Amino acid sequence: MNYKLELNKQGAGANIIFHNIIFDFFKVNIVERYPKSMALTLSPDFVIFKVRTLNDEIINTKKGNGRVKLKGDTFLTYKEIIKVLNSYKYQNKIINRETAKQKFVDFILGLVVSNYKIN
């Protein structure tokens, strides 16, 4: 499955960061909320994601919700993966960027499959 990963960085003082993964038939919007001052921490307070059609219509989860909030072990795993994508080594191509991106996309795609009914 083809995809395009859009990792967005926000300026100083912003406490919300949006990421997108655009697949052939749908896209995943990821929202990270940070504490008021990102200077104190590089770890999000919470993360939610939504799945949309390419026409921006929200696809509901198996439980009927429009979004999924990451909790527990899933949230901790997400924080570890996003830490790699924000790292100095990733930004300066010291580590294999494609492997890091693929790990992130595989993780999110696993969450989509387990929480959404995609036809």
C-alpha cells in the first residue's frame, strides 16, 4: 500500500502538532497535544487519531466514535516511536529514515485495523 507521511513541526509556543498519513483510499490525521510550554518536555500529554476518506469525511470506529485516543502501552509505544522521528539522528540522516518512517506507519496502520472497520 502506498502512503505519504507528513510530519509537521510547530513553532515555539504551539502546543498542538498535526501529522498525516495519506494512503491510496483513506488518510489518518494524528493530533498530539503538549503541555502549555513545550520547552519543558518533548513528550505529548495525549494523542488522538482520526481516519478520513480522501474527501475529508470522518470514518467512525467500530464503537461508533470519530476518533481514538491512545492510552496505556499503546501511548507509551507511540511516544517512543515519535521520539525517534523527532531525534537529531533522524533529522540529520544518521539513522535510516525509511526504516523509522515505516515503523511509525506500520504502528498507526495496526491501530487503524484494530479500531476501524475499513471496507
